[in-house]
Amino acid sequence: RAIADTNPNLSPLTGLHRLGQPYVNVYLDQTQRTAWRYFVIFTAFVIALNLFLYRSLRTLAAFLLTLGVCLAASVGYIGARGGMLTIVSPMVPMTILVTATATLVYIHSRFVQRPAHLPVERHQVFALCNKFVACTASIFATAAGFGALIISPIRPVREMGSWVAVGLFLTWVIVFTLFPALQKVLATPTWTERLPEDDWFVRLAHGLPRWSYRWRWPLVLSALGLSAAGAVMIFGFPGQISPMHVVTDPVEMMDHDTELYRDIRRLTPLLPGLSITQVWLRGGLGSVSEPKVLFGLHRFQQLLEADPDVGAAIGPTTILRMIRYIGGAGDGWPESSAEREELSSELEVLAAREPLLRRFVEPHTLAQAQLTVVSRVTEHEGFERLAASIRRHWQEAVAECPDLAGLKLATVGLTPLNAKMAQSLVPTLVHSFMLTVAVIFSAFLLVFRNGPARVMALIPSIFAILVMFALMRATGMMLNVATILIAST
């Protein structure tokens, strides 16, 4: 707003660039709010697919009404639970719509192929019974896989997993109750079954099993080999291949073609950094304004500024030095005890009325302070190194100024939060993956009655998951919250 109120044609502002976490947050929020456009595209896809497959407006109406109720029930459940939209929230309705569409296609494709001697009512019951077990197993296996995300300590991921699981259960109920009723009320048309020699797809369906059986060993071994390669790609191989790196930097979630992303990546090497870490210091009443404590904070800040991982360090002593400089006393820290006492008294007076100083010192009790550390750290490993450096420099400052020992130090801020997300996401991915495999195999135990059939049914599921991650790594896609969920789906 301040920039907009200034004449943008002034020469000092022609090279002005917007950088920093607030602009990134605004961009991600605006992107989230425009996610509805993808539902319009999906609706167009459903219409085109339906007309191509069934060529019936009544069938299209039954599909759209069923999908609308599935979506409304799922979103209504989220609203009733007081859910809040996050960056992964669009995964919920999209997963519901995709799963519901696939299930409707399975059921209706069986329904439209009606033998000439069967009435529509009896054939509808046959179609529902024929597809009930397979569709139920598929929906509930998917729901259990997403439900496994409740183990995540990351709230948006945990909530998304439970929302999708409940939404899929509601979808299962709606698909097997509302959709058959709409088929009957709207009198969706059926076709009499054609002879195999008249239908190219039937001929393909008859010929494909013979071809796959003939080449069963190369196909199965290739699938197993690619699955093993996918597992190595994602989890790594000791001494040879490192695991896939989980990216939690919000900047990398932006469109790389946007001006904001290009400016951030181009100017970051030229700046002290864009990552902000706060060093929170807590002590007793009035402890922050003690002259010896202030000198210790000044030394602590100097030690931080000398660290190679730190671009800049700003704290209450920075503001006090600025005030001294404006008063003509120079920008250095006072050497004499009298000057330090005077500076301590100024802090007690200015903390209550100077807004800039209140950002670094708690003005009422003078018992808390914070230093802002600017760095280029964005990922977990870099933050761990930065946090260790901050603690080491604090111990050095305490050794030099023992009065600092009464203060307790903690590192807080957005950068520690991102690091915590990265650290928590990896075990979430591993545990969720294992639970999903166990759930899928359990579903196959119920659906298939012999061991070889269960194993052969399990292989495509494992193949799809692992090869998807392998393709992500081979094409340079980043492993973040969204891509993990999409690939797992």
C-alpha cells in the first residue's frame, strides 16, 4: 500500500522488486483461491467422457447429479467439522470426484451392456452385484490409504487424510444408492450386447489375456524390477544413491515462470538472505535492561554476524546504537560504565514509546527480548546447522558475559517450522506407504481366494506407486507435500 501511494515513475523506484515471505504467502493464498478453475475443467472432462462413452444426456444427468451430491456431502462434512482450507485442501474434492467418476464408469459400463433377453430391472441388479465387491474393495482401500495419513504430526496432512477417508465412505454409500435410483428415474438407455466379432474392444479383451500369458515372465519380472528401482529412487541405497530430498521451501511451490519467483531466485545470492529466524530470550523482571546484559547481547549479536551462515543479525542493541548515532555519539557500543548505565536508562524509557524498539524488547516487564537472524537457510539440514551455531555462539557469549546465564534461549520462527515439517514428513511418508501396502494386501485377501491371485493383484498396485516416484525423480520433480500425496493417490 505504501508503494502504491508513491509515484511509481520516480527514478529511485523503477528498480523496486517485491521479495520475501509475505509476498510468497499472498501468492500461495491467491493460487489456493483460484483452484475452483480446475473443477470446471474436470466437469468438462466428465461431460466429454460421458457423451463419448454413452451418448446419452440422461446418463450425463445421472452422472453429474451423483458427482454433485458426493462433492456436497464431502465438503459439508468438512464444514461441519470446522475445517480450514490449506494448500493441500484441493486434493480432497478432486480425489472424491476422480474416485466417484471411476466407480460410476465401472458400474454403468456393466449396466449398459444388457443381454437382449433380460429386462432392465433384473439387469440393473446384476450389474450392481457384479461390480459391488470390486468397487467396494477399491474405494475402501483408497480410503484406508488416505486414513493412514492421520499418523502425520502435520495438521493439514492429517486433516486431509481423515477428510478424504470420510468423503470416500460417503461416496460409496451415494454411488450404490442414489445412482441406481437415478438410472431408474431417468430411464438411462442400455444397449443389447453385441457378438465378439462385431466389437473391436471385446476382441481386444479376449486377445490380451492370451498375449500377456505368453509373455508373463518378462512382464512380471520387468514390473518387479521397475518396482525395486522405484524403491531405490525414493528411499535410496546405502553408499550409492541418496534418498529423495523433501522440499519444504514455500518458494519452490510457486510457478517458476512467475516474476516473483524469478526475482527471488535472482536476487537471493545478492542479499543477506530471506529466511527469518527469531532468537527468543527470556529472563527475570527487568533483566533485559541491565547494563551487563545489554553488553552481553551486543557481543552475542557480533558473534552471530561473524558466522558464515548468518547474513545479518538485528536486535535491541542495534536500535540503541542507531539512537546513539543519531544523537551524535557514534554507532559503536559505549566503553565506559557511565555511558552503559545511561544507555540502559534510555532503554527503559524508550521501550514504552518507541514502536521499533518494542519489536525487540517486551516493554512492560523488560524480561524478554528477541534477535532476528537473517540467513539463506530454507531446508532442514541448513536450519539444524544454523540452530547449532546460534546455541554455540550463545554459550560463547555467556562465557564472556556471565550475566547472560539468567536468560533462556529458544529459536522460533518460520524457518524452524519449515524444518519441522520436513523432518515430520519423511516418517509420515514411510509409515503411510507401509500402511497403504498392508491395507491393499488385506483387501486382496478378502476379494481373491487363492495366494497366486492375491500376489498378482498386489503387484500392479506396488508397481504403480513405486514407478510413479521413480518417474518423479527421473524428471526432476520435487518431493513435497503435494507431490507425495498426488503420487500416492
